[in-house]
Amino acid sequence: MPITDEEVMRLEEKAYEVRRLCLQITSWAGGSHIGGSLSQTDILVAIYHKFMRVDPKNPQWDDRDRFVLSKGHGGIGHAAVLGDLGFFDKELLKDFNKTGSAFGMHLDALKVPGVDASTGSLGHGLGIALGMAMGARHQGKTWHTYCVCSDGEQCEGTIWEGAMSGNQFKVTNLTVMLDRNMLMIDGFTEDIMSLEPLAKRWEAFGWYVQEIDGHDMRAICGAVENAHAETDRPSIVICRTVKGKGVDFMENKAEWHYGGLDSARLNEALASLDRSYGKA
Ligand SMILES: Cc1ncc(C[n+]2csc(CCOP(=O)(O)OP(=O)(O)O)c2C)c(N)n1
């Protein structure tokens, strides 16, 4: 069913709140992978707020949909979404990455409610997600698995092993979203390890590929619905995004892969975010 204008506005507002929280966590923690957390925000918000069947009061509910953040360094963004949904007390985020906190830069599934897989070593989340999806099928369960990958991750051989397996085993109860922000840790993917033509490569591996604007809620939701409807091939959605999206001094800057914000810089970032949402 096409998404309504009201729902688009609701999701966009939620993405604004999550981006704000990402910036605050970055300040509390003394630094974070903020660039990639801001690029992935709209994807995570759309998945969690429109599609995921989860119960924050019962994080281990057996029939819940599964989510794997294969680009595990986006952990602050994932934690912001989960905290906002009420999986845990949001106040705990103030101690993010501090000694004794449950929250490290890469979220630990044994410590953070709502996290289905501990990730951070790039390239492995796709394989974990494939296993979860195949596990559902073997057990006759209806849960759907979502996996968010990064473009830097496409340099890992395990991604392409996963691509082959997804096709071989026709894993159609999995939706992969690729955060194509064009930047990896210290530069543009096309300068460091060219990925293009990325869509054609995934197609050649037998996947149903869609390419969308990864900051357009309507496009994200439509693509996920198309992916759900595809019953022959595994699905990947290449989401064209901007690293640092929403904060002018971070956008498209490799150096904002990881960075800190003192209180003055935090205020600047929040003001820029407000401007980008037309709130200032
Ligand atoms: C196997 C492995 N090698 C290296 C790293 C260190 N590392 C962290 S993030 C990153 C790449 C960042 O680029 P991308 O994955 O595209 O992240 P995004 O731009 O979406 O934040 C690297 C190499 C890692 N986490 N895992």
C-alpha cells in the first residue's frame, strides 16, 4: 500500500529526532562514527518505524523480525533508534562508551536489548543475516530479516560469498539495504577500491536490485515493499546517501567518519540540522 503523506511526515520527524540524538551521543561519548550514522538514519527509521515487528518490552520475542547492522560502527545510530523506541532507558545513552556502560561503539547483542547480532568486523553481518533468514525458513517461522550494509564493506570478500549464498539458497525473506554514501574510512570508494557498476554486480550475482534516494522516506518504504513482494530472488536496495547528512560541516567529508563534538560544536551541529529540516 502506498505510504501516506502523514506517514512520510511522521517518519521524517522521527529521523530528525534520531539525528539529534546521534549528535548528542557523539558529544557525550567524546566521539563517534557520526558521518555514517547520519547517512544511515532514514533507512533505520523507515525499517523500525514502518516495517519491523518488534516488542521493546519483550526484546527476545521469538517471532520478532530480525535486524543486523552489518556496518556495526553505526552503533550509535542503532542505539538512538532502539532507545527512542523504548528498548532501554534513553538516559543510559549519556554514558555511551564509558567504562562500565553496556554501550560500546559497536553494540553488543548480549548487553544491549534489541540488538540481534554483535557486529563491527565489516563483512560478516550479511552472512549472519542470511543465517537468520534461513533459520526462519527451516523452522517454519514468518519473521523477516533486515540487514544494513555499507559501501566500504563491499571490499570484503565475505560480502560476495553472502551474495552467492543468497542466490543459491533463494533467501527471499531477507531485505538488504546498502548505505551507498560513496565514502569509506578515509576517502571515496571510487578512488580507493572502485565498486561501480555496483547494481550490475549484485544483479550478476542473481539479486533483485533497486536503486533509490536513501533520504527519501517514500522511496525507502516503496523499495522495501517491492522487496517483500519479490519471491524469486534475494533483494538488495542500494540507497544513495550522503555521509554526515543534515549537518553542513560534516556532509560528504571523509574526516567525519569518526569525530567528536565539544559543546560549542554540538550547538553548531544542532543548529545546522535544524536548518536542514527547515526548523530554523
Ligand atoms: C574487517 C574490518 N576491517 C576494518 C575495519 C575498520 N573500519 C571501520 S569503518 C571502516 C570503513 C568505513 O566505510 P563504510 O563501511 O563505507 O562506512 P560508512 O561510510 O557507511 O560509515 C573501516 C575500514 C573494520 N571495522 N572491520
